[in-house]
Amino acid sequence: MATSVDKPPALARRHVVLLGVVAAALAAAVAAWLLMRQATVPDGLLQVNGRIEGDRVTVASKLAGRVIELAAREGDTVKVGQVMARLDDRAVRARLDQALAAQQTLRAQIAAQDSALAVLHGETQVAIKAAQTRIAAAEADVRRAEAANAQDRRDHARATDLSAQGFIGPQALERAGLALKQSAEQYDAAQAVLGQARQAWHDAELGPLRVRSREAELAVTRARLSEATAAVAEAQSALDDLTLRAPVGGTVTGRFANLGEVVNAGTPLLELTDLGQLYLKGYLAETQIGRVRLGMPALIHVDAYPGEPFAATLRYVSARAEFTPKEVQTVDERVKLVYEVRLHVDRHPGGRLSPGQPADGMIRWREGAAWQTPQP
């Protein structure tokens, strides 16, 4: 006996047959709709349905820090270089100030060392020339003193002989001896002056060594200045990185941080959609994909501007088929393998197109085919 739960076999068979009839009718209706739609699109054109999208750019900080300013909200339109967020920069700014102070100090040291080196170089050249002049004069004095002393020795020897023979008196001999003594002293004095001149020349010759030593000190200071300059550049770069600017002009489509939040390096804070690179993202069936090539002309239609299509170009065709994307609008495409295509707007739409906007596209795959508005 059949219960409320158990159905007779005949009734179950009738239910199965009924479901099959309904499914067949639905499939026939879908096929008929597809044929009607395909028939309304002229040969040489392909229709694509989808949404307007743009290249998305993530704005993230290179450094960790606390968010102290968020200057953009979702939906805001920003320009290239516009400030979008700031992180706490007090520690980095202090580091920059310290590096700048060190740089300034080293520049002052280099200026002083440069000046002292120039003076030392000039003094060294003057001292060498002066020492050479003194040596030449002292050598001349030595030669004269030596000649005078030699003459006085001969005069004294002759006076001694004459005195022994009684030709001159004791006073003449004494004068000859006194002259010899004086010339000997003058010769010794000239030799001493020559020695001093040679020592001065030796000291002056050490001047280039001192110049090279100062030059080495200056090179060390210059190297330290280069390090300080690099530290300034590094600190300035870090300071700049704490101010996040829009890399492209576009619309803020995502905000992932809040004021006061501490973020790690590389953490996304905001997301932008580039309004200068908008495109219609749609799908073509396997049977249609073989007709299209990159660079083919297209027109994009949106409900907001009926009768005003936007010129576009087919710039992307996926090499891989996919099943049933959620964003696909048509019934037939939800049961087939499809390929993603992108129709890039040729000219900046001037704010008339926005990401997420439903749109229809017509691709002209046969040259000379007449344009037609998309079919619903």
C-alpha cells in the first residue's frame, strides 16, 4: 500500500517525463533566442557584453609606520602626484636633520682644509725658491771667504819669512796674522750660513710631503662628506616615501587602512583605478574567438549615452578558456567555454565612463562591415 512518502512507480515516471519535457522546452527556447540574437548581428560584427573596468594600482608604503593622514576616500577622483596618505615621519625627519648637520659641518671642514692647503702649497713653493737663492748666495760668500783666507795665509807666510830675515818689523807680522785670523773667521761664518741655507732648503723640500699629507686628509674628509650626502639622500628618500602620492590619475576604489593604524612595509593602504586606461571587459564564445585579432576596431555603448558610442580597439584576448564567469550576463555564455576580451577606449572619455558601468561592445572583424547598435 502506498504511503504519503512513497510514490507509485507510475507517478514517479510521470514526474521524470514532465521534467524532461520542461528542460527540453527551455533548451529549445534558449537556442531559439540565441539564433534570433545571432541573426540580428550583421555578418562581420561580434557583440560583447560586460562592464567598464580599468587598470588597478595599489598604493602601499615602502616603510612601516603609523598612519597620520588619509586624504582620499573611496570614490574620490585624484590626479597624478596628489597626496593620498601620510605616515608618521618624526623619526625620519630627525635622522634627516642630523645628516644635514653632519653634511654642513664637513663642508665647512673641506673649505677650511682647501684654504689651508692652498696656502701651504704657495708657501712651499716660495720657501723652496728662497732656500735655493740663499744657498747660491751663501756658496758665493763661502768662495769669496775661502779665496780671501787663502790670500791671507800666503800673505802671513811671506810676512813670517820677511820678519825672520829682518825685512819687516813685528807690527807688520802681527797685522798679517790678524788679517789671517779674521779671514778664517769670515770663512767659518760663511760656511755656517751655507749650512743654514742648506737646512732651510731641506726643510722647504719637505713642504711637498706636508702638502701630500694635507691632501690625504682632505680626501678623507671628502669621503666622509660623500657618506654624509648619501645619508641625507637616504633620509630624504625615506621621508618622501612616508608621503604616499597617487602614481596615476584615477578613482579611489579601495581603502584598507584607518587613521592611527600601524602598517608594515608593503601593506596596501589604497587602491586606484586608472581612468586613463578604461576598457570593456567581456567574453566571446569558442565559436567566435577565431574571428578576432588584436588591433581590430570596436565601439562601446553605454545606456547613459545612447547613440554616442566610444571608439575602442581590441587590445587583449585571453589565451585560455574559462567556464561560467560570475560577471557574464547572457544565458548562453553561462553554459559554454568563453574567452576574456578587452576593448580599450581609444580616447580619454573625460569622466563619462566609470569602472563598474555595464556596457556593450561591437567588434568589427570583417573590414567594411556596417556598424550596428548592440542587441538586447
